[in-house]
Amino acid sequence: MDKFATLEPVRLYNAPAPPSTPSSSKRFSTAAKPVLSSRRVQAPAPFQVIGRLPVDVHILILTFLAVPDIPAYARCSRALGNLARDERVWEARWAAFGLDTARLGPVLDALDDKVKVQNGLSRTHAPPTLAPEAADDDFGDFAAVGAQAGEMGDFVGAFSPATPRFANVPPPAAVAKTGFRAKYVRAHALLKPLLAALDAPPHAVLSSLFPSPAPPLRSQAHTLRLLSRFLSPAVKPLREWEARGAALRAAVDRFEDGLLTAFDVADGKGDEAGMREAAEASWEVWDGAGAEWELGKVWAEKREIFYEQSKWRPLDNFTADEGLDFTAMDEFVVEILGALEEHGSRAVRVFPPDANVLIAFADRLANEVVGEYVTSLLTRAREISNEIFLKASAASFKEAWRMVDVIVKVASAKDPQFPKTKAEDVVYRMFEPNMDEYLDEEVEFVKQSFEMTCRAWEKTLSEHSAAASATPSADTARFLGSHNPAQVKRTVLASFTDVLLLPVTIVPRTVGKAVGAALTTGGSAAVQGIAMLNPQRWGGTGAVGQGPFPFARMGSWNAGAKDGYVRDFEKGGDEALFDVGGDEEDEEVEEKEKVDEKRESTATARSSMTVSTTADSLSTTATSVSADSTKSASHAPPALDNLDLLLSLDTALELIHADRESMKRAETFSGYPGEYGHRVRDTIEEIFVLLLQALGERHIKPGFDGAIQQMRSFQPAEHEETKSVAPLLQFFELVHIGDTMQSMMQVYFDKELAPHIDRHDFLNTVVREKKHFEDVLDDCVAGGLNAATDALMNQVEHIILKLTKPREYYPPEDSPLELGPTEGCREAIKCLQMHCQLLKGSTSKEVLEVFYQEVGIRLIAILQKHLKRQIISLNGGFQVIADLNAYHTFIASLRVASITSEFAYLKMLGHVYVVEDAKDLAQIVRDVTRYGGAYRPEDIYEFIQRRSDWKKIEKTVDKTMYNLSFKEDCVVC
């Protein structure tokens, strides 16, 4: 038995070898030929280990190795030899080559055909530097390996020393044409012979590469580009690839210089075909180095439009009175657009679409020509005033925006799918240096405008308070002076909505121009439309602008009316001005009628508008008009008959107009992308927030505070000539005006700001500030109603005290008995009815119910106090019951259940004055369930003490109630 039999080689990662033959037990001969096998080697998994490194690391190393170093790496072991042929290695190298992404495959095919034609026969051998894939012989690519025992990690045992050699090469037909390795082998074999031309002198490289007759320029460019990719650091086809690459780059530079010369010659001749050929060849060989393509840059620099800036004068856009007239800029932009269309069309026809020469040319034209023009214009505008600067900024951007349409038109001639955003970015990039200053100045200008408007109003109110108190207000037009205040407000809001749809003049032009006249007319119509929205201006007979306060007094609207009201509430009339429930129930029907009313009212309003030539007429007109129409609280409060003038619709409309102008200017930049887009949207929101703050904190709140102060200082005894409460009547008018302002702000929010924000986002700044504005108005109305209730009830108490005769409830025995309510009761109820009717429609049902409830509770207290001041006889008791019945009837008409029940118990309380028997009276007093818990026996006891016969029945009542007599049972020590 042979104990020392020779060990056979064992594969570690492949299937075991077939059973050995008898001759295989012998030592392998160093001259043995490898046995071919039809089995392919299975690719190792990435997590397997070859040596001490995993397979994926070896693949990464092979990816970065130069191609000539791959065989040396493969000789390390049989497994690495197999791995060197792995498709993953060559897939990464083929991707780095980038022939598929650069669409150079057809160029390689044409080069292959050219080589075949030159050789006169098809290729029969693969490139000599690489062995194509052969059948596996279980020992890698080697016939014999010389190594010491233990040095070959993939084998057990060692082999006799021998010189390694490549395995037999199969015929070319055996090479797979679809694998990445086969693709690279083919490209390497085709391109390597061309590299010999790079060893020629620099001036002879191109002639060596492209001998006469030279191929077309584009074909030469494709070949140079293919060689550039072949000699790239990602491919490394040769060990000396860096030196060859430097020589190739020098040749490419010479080639580009020749193309530039050829392009200039063709450009001078107007030969677009020659220009196109040179441009396409230059674009093919350009490697992207540098910020801009040299050929396109040189072509743009030679356009004459860049050297004609001296003939345009930006300062011609300013008038002699330092206003704006953009006629000069119109002419400038027309020339710019003409040059852009002319040269841009040629760029689209000549240059490749991927070169984006049109956008580059438009960028340069915008920055170097339009940008310089706009900078000079804005610098001068900034010196004049902030307002002129803001108007000039928006107008300049609007003018420059006309380039977008021309760029899209020119580019769409060749590319119908050209994205408009590319053209828009040209203008955005041009105007971007001015955006920071514009946005900051816009916000500051809005703040200053609001501050000036509020201060002017406060100053006007202070200066004219004395005159307003001395002037009767019988001819002042008011909401309540109309037959239906709700209809007045609806008409105001309908007209206000139509005015918001009128355009705002962004680009100021001369009225003589056709387009400019239309724009200026629209802007002035908006100004006049907003100014005419105040109902106090409607129906005026005087001309606009006559007197210091035009439209402030409109006697023709309600001539002969008393206190500005068509109906004399003091002389009766139970009919309400309008009913809240009816308005809400008929709201859907009225919405349909509202469309026709809006059209008629808008047509009437527009027909009466006087078009002015400037957009600044509102600031002059509205300030003068607002002086006497409605007032805001300030230093010196007005007289009581002018309390309803503490709020000014003119001031509110002026604030809205100033805010709308600024917002429309900011909306010009609303399409800005990126950071400035967010800043523009934030600025739009901030402009609206400033309006809410100015109108709420600087106008509405001080106005209501002044009204509350005046109502608290109202003394009924000082106004004996009237039964009405002047502060309360005027406060209701104030509530109508405040409600109209809130409705106008809601319409303005829906029309102008809602498209820019999410109105359902309760965390949004605008939504929160708008809610705060509404809360401020609600708080002001609530506080005013409280003060108004105090003033009303003081007047009611004054009427009752003044008109109640000393013996009203203690008539002489022989006087006739009249069972009707007393004069004081009738006048008090009349006063309450008149003022309660005024509040209907000016507030919600909930607020109205609270007001009625408060009136009822305070009226009960007044009546109880009034009864405790009287001496009431049996006959007078019937008079008390008549008055209490009248009060109960009035309270029941308010339809508030809680106070109605309270007055029912108060009406029952009158019975204690008509009960003649003392014992029965005592039983009534002791019955705690009689008044539903509203009055305790002790309370009833106080009321019966006002009976005229109380001294006679006191003992009996006390004894019956408490079963004792104080005089008999109590001893005073």
C-alpha cells in the first residue's frame, strides 16, 4: 500500500473536479496542456473572500486599475484570474467610458467600418494585449504555476516551477458581442492604433489623425471626443495615458481655434450653414471646462447691441415735475426685443440646442444692457422719493418681463417643448440685485403711508371737533338715514368688489398713448371708485372738490330729516328698520338679485367717475373728504351729536387703497423662485397685516373708545329737549360703519390675499391677525353696547322720574280711575322700542339677545327702585298694574324667554297693592312659590311697605306672617 500518494488539486469555490484517471495519480508534467472544458466559471458572490479581501473590494480595485495592469493582477491566483473576466468589472469601466451616454456608439461603428475598408478584410484577431474569454480548465488561465507550498491560497499543495503563459486563444467568433468586456475589447482595438498619431509634433497631430482627404469637421470632432474619453482617468487604457492625453488636449485646442476662425469667416459672409457646421463641431469637442462655451461667448460679444448703450438715456423716464413717464423705456425695450428676436433666432438656427446659446445671449443682454439701464433709472428714482423708487422698480420689472415672451417665441421655433421657466429665470436673475432694497422699502413705505393717514385723520378730527359740535348734523348722510341700512351695505360691498377688479397702474405712461391711456384710465377709475364707495357721498348736488370737505354733507339725500334719519322715531312707528331673521332667511333669494343690482350700481358708479391723470389723487381727495364725513378718536372728543362720526369710511378706504397699490406692486414679483419667492410672499402677507393693525388699532379701537367715553359722560338731564339717547343712536350708526369696514376687509381678503395663502391654516400670520382684528371689533362693539345700555337705561330712568307725577299712584279718592299706563311708562317704553329697533340688523342675533336681556334686567331694577320710592293707594295699585302690564308687553315683544318670565313675576307683584284684607296680604307674602323664587318674602315685605295704609295693616301682617307682634312680644332693655 502506497501511503504517500500524491494529492490532487482541489477547487475551493467551484464544483469538484471529475474523477481522476489512472494517469492522474502521477505527478503533473510541466509540459501538460490544459484540458478545455465547456463549463463556464460561476461568478463569485460579493460576500465571498479571496485571500483576505471580499470579492467586491477586488472588483473595486480592478475598476480603478489601468488596463495593462489587469493581467498582472489576474496572475495572483486562479480566482482573481476568473474575477478579472467578471462582467461587473468591465461594466463599471464601460460606464466610465461613457459611449452610451454620449451617444458615440455610431461613431465607433463608423470607425470600425473605416478600418475594415482600409485593411480590405474583416478583423480575425482580438487586440493582442488582452486574451478573450476561453473555456475553463479548472486551473484558471495558466498551464503551470511555479510557487512554494502554502503560497497559493486557492490550491492545496504546490506545483513544479514553470513559466506562466496565457491559455489558447479561441477564434473571434467565440467572443460574445453583447458583454461589456467584449464591447470594451472592440473599442480598445479600434482606438489604440489612432494613439500613434499623438506622438507626432504638436502642429502635425491633426494632420496625422485626419490625413488628406480630411473628413468633415463634425466627424473629426466626434473622433477627437472619442479619443478624449478613451484617454480619460476613468478608463486608463495605457500606462502612458497621461502624456497621450496632454498631447490630445493640445490638438483639440488647435482644432477649436481653427473652428473659431472658420465660424468667424462664415459669420462675416452670413453663411449659416458654415456657421452651423463649425458650431456643432466645436460643441462636440468642448469638454465643459470653463463657465461658458468659448464659441458662443465670442459670437455674443460681437453683437452691436452691447455697444450702443450711449444712445439710451434712462433719465428721460422722469417728467419735469419729477414724476414717472415710461415712454422712453418703452422705446428702449422695443429695440432690445428687436435685437433679441433677430440675434436669438439666428442663435437657434446655428447653434446646437444643448448649448443654450439663446439663454446665454439673453442673460448677457439682460444683465449688461437692460440691467444697467434699470440701475441708472432706480438710482435716480431713489434720490427723488421712496414712492417713486417703488413705482419705478415694479414698472421696470414689468417692462423687462416682456423679454420672456420673445425668448419663448424664438426658442419654440426649434423646440416646441421649450420650458418657459428658463426664459423667466433670465429676468429674475437680472433684477435680483434690486430685490432686497425693494422689499425692505415697500414695507417701510406702507408703514409710513398708514402712519401719515392715521395722523392726518387724528389731526383733522382734533382741529374740527369744535366746528363739528357747533354745526347741526341734520344734513349728515348716515346708514340709518336710508330706508334699509342692510341694502346700503350690500350695495357698498358690491361696488367695492367691482372696484377691486379694476387694474392698478404699474407702468406709468403718457395719456396720449393708446395703451398708456387705457392703463391710466383704469388706475384712476380705481381711485375714484374707491373714493365714491362712501355712502355719505351718494346723492350729492355739489361739484367734486368744492369747499374744504366735499361730499361731507349731503342734504339732498335726506333733506328735512331729523337728526339724519328719514323716520322720526320719537313720534312713533313700531316698524323695525329691518329684521335680522328676514335678512338671513331671504339671503339666498337676495343673492340672485344682487348680481343685477351690482351691475346697475357699478354702471351708475362708473358713469359718474371722473378720470384723473395721476394715481395720487386719492391721497389728496380722501384726506380732505374724510375730515367731516366720519371721525376717529383723538385728543379732543367731538360733541354728542357727532358721536357717529368717530369712524371714517374714507380713512378706511384710503388705507385699503394704499395697501392695494403696494400689494399689487409686490404681486408683480410673486413668481420669483427660491429664497426671494419666499420673501415676496412674506412681504405680501406683512403688507396685509400692517393694514389690519392700522385699521384696527389706530382707527377702529380709538373711535369706539371715544364713543364709549362720550356715552359714559352722557347726562339725560342736560338733554331735556329730546326723549332719545343721542349717543346711543349715533353708536348704532358707528356699529354699522364698523360692520361695513369688517365686511370690506373680508371682501378684500378674499379677492386679493386668499390666492397667496392657505386661509384654513390657523397658524398663518395673516389668518391670526385677521382673527385678532375681528376680535378687536367685537370687543369694541361689546364694550360700546355696555356703555350704550348704561346711557339708555339712565335716559329711561330719567324719563320715568321726570314724567311720573308726585301722586301718580296715590290719586285723590274722588278722582276718576284711568286704567291706562302713565305718561312716564309710555315714554319710557317708546324710548326703549326706538333704540332696540335700531340695533336690529347691525349685529348678530346672539349679541342682540344679550343686549335685550341686559335691557330687561336693568329695567327690572329701575322699576323696583321706582316702586320703592312711591306711596301707593288701592286705586293707585291698579295704575301700577297697568304700568307693569305695559312693561311686560314690551319685554314680551323682544322674545327673550328669560327676562319675559322675570317680568311676568314683576307683573304679579303689582297684586300686593290691590289686596284690601291684611291677612290675605300676609298669606300672599308668605307664599314662597307664588313668584317662582324670583322674590323672597323679605323682598315682598319691602314692597308692601309702600302701601298708603301700611301703618294700619302692619300689625296684622306681622302677626300673620311671624305669629308675633314686636310691640307686645319684645322687650327693649
